[in-house]
Amino acid sequence: MFGKKKKAKTAAAQTAVQETIPLEPVVKETSPADLVAAARNGTSIEDVLATVPEENRQKFLNQALHDAVDCEENAEVPATSLIKAGAEVNAKIFESNGIILAKALYKEQPTAVIKLLYDNGANFEDTLFLMEINKGWAEEVKNKLKAYQKKLEGKPAAEEAPQPVTEEAILKVLEIVQELREQVDDITKDLKDLKAAQPETTQKRPVPAALKSAAPRQ
């Protein structure tokens, strides 16, 4: 009986201590999604950016523009606001330029969004190069890119970007060159051996007398 009372007093004391300790408020870190939401809803992007460290603001803006064209059904409104706030349309994201335009095409954003990106610096050549070196992009998306380039730039669609030279390709070429060099060395050795085995035929033969008499006199 006394043990139960003691336990009850201890639990009550712990509760009282917990109630007297103020809890720190949970601070939610700002993310690019917050910028997209602000741009979509027409609220202040600057207020959201003010909560981001200055050295990260450009990266947040660029990522937010990427996420807008990737996730919004029609990204014209948020994309316009983010670009006005300073988002770079041809920014390098995931180590690749042209990814924002590529995602807009892949997600079938309307023509107004594609033109908005193009008017603000999207580069068709960078985007096509990105699609060529990353084999996951469907031919349908590449063809759509070329069609937009022809429509917006008024010139033939960009040629396919040349394939980058990989280390594997260089090693393969060097291997072929080494094989050819060894074959040339073998052929050279065989010719030397063949020449050494032939009898000497450099001694001049006498000219027959009949040929001498028939020779014209000077």
C-alpha cells in the first residue's frame, strides 16, 4: 500500500517538473515547395525568401522553378512569379543545364509555359544535349523539343548533339591502335626474314656479244 502511494507521488512530481519546463517551438525550415506555394497563391515570395540564408536563395529559386514545371498541371502562374523573383530558367540543376525546359516538355506543360521559359533564357541546344547524354528521355519528348525550337526560333530543329567521348571509348581506340602496331611489327619482321633468306642477285651479268654489236653507235 505504501509502495503504491510512493509511486503515485513520484509520477505526480515528474509531471509537475515537465509542466514547468517550457517547450521550444518547432521551427519549420523553408523549402523550395514553400516558394512554389507562394508563387501559386500570389503571396509574397520575398517574405519566404527572407527566411532562407542569403547564399542559398538563388538555389532555392531555381529549384522552385524546376519543381513548379515538374509538379504543377499548368505552371504558367507560379513560373512567371518565380522568374520575376529571379529564378534562372537555364540554371544548372542536378549538374545539368536545360533540365527545367526538359521537365516542362516531359510534363506536357502548355505552349504558354514553354514560350515563357524560352523568352527568359531557356536553351534548346542545352536541353537536347541533356536528353542525348541521358538515355532515359523518350524520342517523343525529343521530337517535341525540336518542333518547339522550329516554331519559336524560326529555324530548323537542332541537330542531335554529338555523343561525348567516354573513357571507355578512348581505351577501346588505344587497344585497337596497339593491335595494329603489333600486326605492323609482325609484318615488318616477316619481310626482313624473307629478304634474308633470298640469294644475293646483285652481281651484274655479262652482256652478250650479239647485243653489243646491235647497239647503236654514238
